[in-house]
Amino acid sequence: MTGLIVIFDFDKTIVDCDTDNWVVDGLGATALFEELLPTMPWNSLMDRMMSELHSQGKTIEDIAECLRTAPLHPRIISSIKTAHALGCELRVVSDANHFFIETILRHHGLFEYFSEINTNQSFIDEDGKLRIQPYHDFNSASHGCSNPCPPNMCKGLIIKRIQDSMLSSGEKRIIYLGDGKGDYCPSLRLAEGDFMMPRKNYPVWELITSNPLLLKAEIHKWSDAEEFEKVLLKLINIVLSADKKTPDLLSMDWKFPTVSKLRHGAFPLVLQLAYDINGSELESLFERFIKVAESKKVKNVNSSDRIASTVERVARKHIKGIHNSRDGNTNRQIQSYNSE
């Protein structure tokens, strides 16, 4: 492990929507939702809406199928996979609910990448109805936070618990990504050396920019999936480079537009292996393979996978210490691919 924890909000951060609204709108319950919204807290309202949908004959599978259509950009998926491959511990801190989050992550093959999901609890009762309960029981007592946190969840307190656990586990730094007002409190909890990634022009961005000196963490904004990926991987590389005293590989401008021409899912292992290879050699290696790809006008998955797997094999040979014949091995691999 890298000693780095990456913590993600979920709605409008991992998925580009509010999952509560996505389900309510997708299953045709918007009018009732808007009618009841002024009368009860959000968590209580969502629990009520699940009961209403059940009474209308909507099943758990109907809800799950709606969730599977929630927008999750491929660049977000590849970012999560790459961060995990590089040894980061990944966690979710979200005011959605466990059923919604788990359903979406499993649909995209991402659930097992996360070590912890902190969110409102959910369960299916004996009638087959989805029930949603608040993370913090605000009817019993307040969580006591004076920041703009909803009554059912203070994400700052969750971050404090994670920070306390880091003291004994050996983890060192946090990257936090979020968009909403509820993500402001955890941003204030981050320490010097941590990184805050607020989504630009969203509520947390407005709160942070109103007085950025309140934060100890470095602030790195993002606005869309491409920036999400580029900024996150750059920050991970900064931490890895500082820990290992290796070249700043992922921040090379040439890599992001070039590698994106190939199939993104094929490269997490290559990026992980990159940290054990001299920076100039890796750059030369990728550039030569990219030239081959462009000359062959790679468009299909099989061809891009072929190139990616070849890069991996050559990278592995470097790590095994075959230093004297690196250039020869690389050239033979390129010649082999060209001849096919």
C-alpha cells in the first residue's frame, strides 16, 4: 500500500447525478416527492418514497435497474481502477444510501475496489420493500457540528475517525473528492500534506473559495471526468514520487492525450509498474509503442489490448533486472508487433 487514502463522495462526484432524484424521477414519483419535500427531512422522505414505490408495484429489481442507468463516465471508472492498482486505499463517504451505491458500483465492477462505504444504511424488509435509515439518528441527538452538514451525517466526524485510525495503520495522507455542502466540513478537517479536490462551480467550491485560507490541505479543482482523472492521478503520483523519490511520471503532458487513444482499462498495471522504471526509459517505451499504434490506426479493443499487454511484458522484464538488453528487448517487441 502507498500510505494514501482516497475518499470519494458519490453523488455528482463518482456518478454525475443525484441518485435519489435519479430513482424518484426514473420511476415516475417526482410529483409526490416534490409535494412531500417541504414536510419532512430528506432521509425520512426517501424512506417514504420507497414505501410509495412499493405500493405502486415497483420491485427492488425495478429500483436496481434504474440505478444501473445512472451516468458514470468511463474516465471515472479508469481513475478508480488505476488508483487502486497504484496501491491507494479507496473509501466512499456519501449522503446517498448503501443499496444505491453498492448497486451502481457492482454494475460497473468497482465495488471490490473500496475498503469502506460510509453512508446511510438501507435494508430490504420482510415485505420486499427497501428501507432507508439515517447514518446518524438525528431524532435521538444532534451530531453537534456547526458547519453546513445535514442533520443525518457530519462527514467531518467520519474523516476524524479515519484520521484517528491512520495513526495506528501507518497511512499518511488523504485525497478527498466532493461537490456538495456536506463535503465542506471534511475539507476543514484535512491536514497539511493532504489534498482537497472540490468540483468547480458546485456548492463545496463556493464555500471553499469564499475563504480558502481556512483549509490546511492543498486545493485542486476539477470540473468534469477528464479533469477528475488527470488531477487525481497527478496527485497520487506526487505522493508516490515523494515517498519513493522517483520521477514525476504521470504528470507528463504527453501521456494523458496519447494513452487515451487506447483502451483505458488496459493500463492500470502498466502505470503501477512505471514507478520501478527510469522515467526517460518509460517515456521512450510508450512513445515507440504509441507510434506503432498510430501507424496501424488502432481502433478496436483487441489491437489496443495487444499493445497494452506488450508494454506490460516489457515493463516486467525491466523490473526483473534485465537492464543490459533493454533496448534490444523493446525493439524486438516492436518489430514483432509490426510484423503481425
